[in-house]
Amino acid sequence: MKKLFAAIFFIYVLAVQAPSSETETEVLISEADTAMAVKDFAVAAQKFAKLEALKANVPETFSYQYGIALFETGKTKQAKLQFCQYIRTAGENGEFYNEAVNMYAKTETKEAEEKEIEESKAYARAMSEKQVFALSNAAANGDAVALESLRRNARNGSFYAQQQLGLLYSNGHGVPQDPVLAANWFRKAAEQGYAPAQHNLGDCYHDGHGVPVDYAEAVYWFRKASEQGSVEAMTTLGYSYLIGEGLAKDKDKGLEWFLKAAEAGSVAGMYAAGHEYARRGLRDQAIQWLSKAASNSLNNSEYDLLHNNAIEELAALGVKQ
């Protein structure tokens, strides 16, 4: 009796489970067909993948349709395998044999193109900062070939090239001045973690150069660059704290960033630290950093203004240079 009951129960389980499996397959096939009809290839690919995982009994055209969905969603290698599977199993009499052969050829062409693009990107990423600077200088002086090479490398992901292209558009050197394009290229390099571009993007937000003025966003990028050791960004972040622009005012934090920049060799940081100490009446520290700013900016036209300011402030403290 027990054996008879077990047999009946086993037959009952099979009877319940089998239709469920068939129903799931039918539902997935229907959903995949609907997605293909409306060209929602991402959804179709998901449904086909589930059918493949179920090892379900599918129509002969399954591999061809799955290949189309994969190809249209950028999965070239997987699509190629599906087309190959269809060609092999359906043969020349298959409903989509000719189409599958054509699609197989397309996957090979696309693979070659993708390989070429990857090689170009690899080359762009491998270019040294010095090489990119040379291209940028040539482009700034009107060399159209150098400009196109710089653009190509920027498009292929070189953050050096993206930064330099941003500078060209920002200053109007070799290209028409375009603040929006400048900010866009700075952003691309900044998002890859390149500190000089992060500082430049922060400047764009601070000054409204190609983007709306947004002091909080400016501080975000100044901090990103500072944390990577950009002394220019450290000094700028210090001023942001000093005047409370884009964050809560904190003069001690501002001085901390000035000192970090100064200790890393920034003349601007040296001057800013000396000036802040003088403002606080801390004469010895003021003289220390103002003297360093004056001596480090001597005979350097880039720092003429800082040099003159440091000399004047030292004179006010009774120190002659």
C-alpha cells in the first residue's frame, strides 16, 4: 500500500511540475518575441539568456534571434557564437541561413573595428605628458595636424590630451575660444582623476567659465585636486575656507591649506601663509613665509605680483630685502 501511494505521489509531482516548466518556457519565448518586435533588444537578450539557462526546448530560429539581440546590445563576441550555432544546426535550408551568414560577417568586421579602437585608446593612454605638451604647443601655434592628433587622443581617453585641449579652448590658442568646450574637456580629464584638470574645472565653476557659477561644486573639485597633491588647488581651497565660499568659513582650515601648499613648494602658498600670519599679528611666522615667497619668486616673471607684494609686506614688518 505504501509503495502504491509513493508511486501515485511521484506521478502527481511530475504532472504538476511539467506544465509549470513548459509554461515558463512559453512565457519567456512570448516575451522575447514581443521585445524583438518592438526592438527592445536588451530585454529580448535577457529573456533569451533565461531560456538558454533553462535548456528549454526552443524553436530552431532561437540562436539567430538571440544573436541579433546580442549584436544590437554591443555584445559582439557572444552574438558571433550564436550566429555560428544557428548556421551549424539549421544548415543552408534554415529560414534565416543567409541572414545569419551576413550577420556573422558583420560581427567579424565589428570585432576588427573594436580591436582597432582599443588599440587607438591604448596608444592614447600610453602617450606621455611630454608628448602631449609638444602636440598642444604645436596646435596652439596653428599646426592643424597636431590639433587633430590632440583631439583624436583626447577622444580616445588621454587625460593629458583632454586637459590640454581644454586649455586651448579656454585661452583661444589655435582654436576659437569656447568656454563650454573648455569646461567639457576639463571635466573628462577630471573624472579620470587628473589633478590639474580637477583644479581647472573647479576654477570654471568658481568663475562661471563655461558652466554656471557654483561655489560648492568648485570646492568639490579643488578638494579632489588638493588631495592628490595639487599645490595650486591647495592654495585656492585655502582661500575658499578663508572667505567661506562654497563651504563654512574657517580661517584656521584656510591657513592649514596654505601651509600645506607652502611646504610643498608653492610660492602662492608661501605668500598666502605669510600674509595670513601677518594679518593675525604673528610677526615671526609672517616674516618666515613672506621671505620665502620673495626669494622663491625672484627673477620669475610668473610671480612678479607675488614678489612685489611679499616685498611690500616685509617692509611693513620692518624687514628689508
